Amino acid sequence: MPESSGDDFERTIVFGESAIERIRAYRHPAYPRIYEVWYTYATCYNPLLNQAINDVLKKRGTLSEQDLDALYDMHLSAARFPTRYDEVGTKIREEVDLMVEQLDKARNSSDAYNSALDGISQSVDGADHEKVKTIIGNLLRATIEMRSANGELESQLVQSKQEMLKLHDKLEAIRAESLTDPLTLLSNRKFFEMALEKALSEGKPFSLLVTDIDHFKLFNDKYGHLTGDQVLRLVATAVKQNVKGQDIAARYGGEEFAIILPGTTLRPAVTVADHIRRAVMGKELVKRSTGENLGRVTISIGVATFHSNDNAATIIERADMCLYAAKRAGRNRVVCETDPEVHNATTNRVA
């Protein structure tokens, strides 16, 4: 059996056994979706799912089958994002309807109060002492009722405001999750494409870095996909540590990463790219299952900068050409669009 197959076999069996142990411990039926929840929990590849499970366990000490169904729908189901948007949208509409209802009640209370005041005003003319006392009593009762109605409205509006803020936060969390790569926790390709179009439309200087892990396929085949995932997270960590607040770092696909550097011209962008390259090369990869040192990972980076006539395809193509040139020149290096190596590059991707 090849080493990669053996490695994946051993580690996936460990994860599977962990999932079965938890199914037994909580006496859950071993349905595929429930197994998937506990298997994913064992791998720690979905931090949001793990946090949600840990929160429920901390609060109640156990999870029901219904809890796991809800967790699956929220964190693993392929259809989770449209469904969750619909749920939050429904709750927002319910809150708006409640607020309108409360405002209608307040308007009715106000109309009733005004009517009471009109009646009292008409009764005052020519009234004797006793009648004035009665009128004043009626006025006090109407005022108290109005004050009570206003207090109830204020309380309901405060509650509705708090609920709307919670729903807004939930929508933002769903949106962020839908635009995040679950393995590396960088932005995903969808978010990158949105950010690139925005940068292009603004017409301000920016640079684009396209990064590829050297010999990743050979590494993945030799050590297995789980160790390959560890490499992807290692590179993502190095990227995060070397970009600043406005920069957009994304997993572009497979072992490729893309970084948008707003307000950054070519040479400073090359400097950032080289910092990322050195950071990756400086980390030693250790196989988690055995503690074996697997050596160092290297990356190649292509750098292009914004031209006034650029669109998404043209700037990505130039950055890709620079990346291919870096690989042709020996890998583990940064090449930008003005470097001589680019002119020798071809459109054939180097593995």
C-alpha cells in the first residue's frame, strides 16, 4: 500500500472511531448526517461547528438528535446559506410587523386620549365644583392610561430594536461564513472576485499577488490529503501574518492563494510577497500523527500591478504569467511583471 494511502487510512480511521465513540456516548442513531457532524468535529476542520457543539455541551452537557440536525443544517448542509437567509428574513419581517402593530396601538391610544381631552374640555364650561372634580379625575385616568400605553410601546420598541440588532449580526455572520474558505479561514474565491471587481472599479493603485505551493501534488500524494490540508493551513497562516487591515487574502482554489494589496505599487508589493515567501519557508512541517519532521514547504509568487485599462481577466493573467515564470526559474521565488523571467514564460502551467 502506498504511504499516502496508509497515512490517510490511519488518520481517517482515528477520526471515524472518535465519531462512533461520541455517537455511542450520547446514544445517537448512526445516521449519515449525524456521523458527518461528529466526524467533522473530530477533524477540527470546521471551527464554527466545533464552537457551536462546545457551547451546547457547556450549557446542557449533552446534545439531542434535534440539536445535531440543526447543527448539520447550519454548518454542513450544501443548502444552508439560502435557508438561513430565508429564516432570518422571516424573523425580520415578523419584527417589522410587530413594530407596526405596536405603533398602530399607540396611535389608537393617542386618538382615544385626544377624544377624552375634547370631551373634558367641553364639560368644563359652566361646570360646578363637584363636576370639575369629576372632570379632573377623568383627566387623570386618561393621562395614566396614555402613560401606560406609551411605556408599553417604548418597552416593545426597545425589545424590537435589540432583536433587529441580533438578526443583523446573524445575517453578517452568515454572510461572512458564505465568503470564507472553511479550511484556511481566508476569504474564498467568491469574495476575492467581488473584492477584485471593486478594486478595479475604483481605479486606484493596487497590486495582485498569485501564490502557488511548490510541488504540492507530489507532497499530497506522498503524505496524504490530511497532511496536505495541514500545508494549506500553514501557508494561510503565513499569509495572514504578512498582510495588513485593508489587504484581501483569499484561497483562490486548490493550492493557490491570491492577495489584493490596495494602495500598493509594484515594488512594495514584491517586498510583501517576499516576506510571505520567507515566512512559509521558515516554518517546519511536522506530521501530527507521528511527530515526524517533513521538512520545509516553499511557494512561488507572481506579482502584477493595476493598469488603467485592466479588467479582472487581464491582471490575473499577468500575475499568473509571473507565477509560471517563478516556477520555471526554479520555484521558491517572487517574480513581478517587469522582471526579465516573465518574457521567457509560456502559458503552460508548471506543476
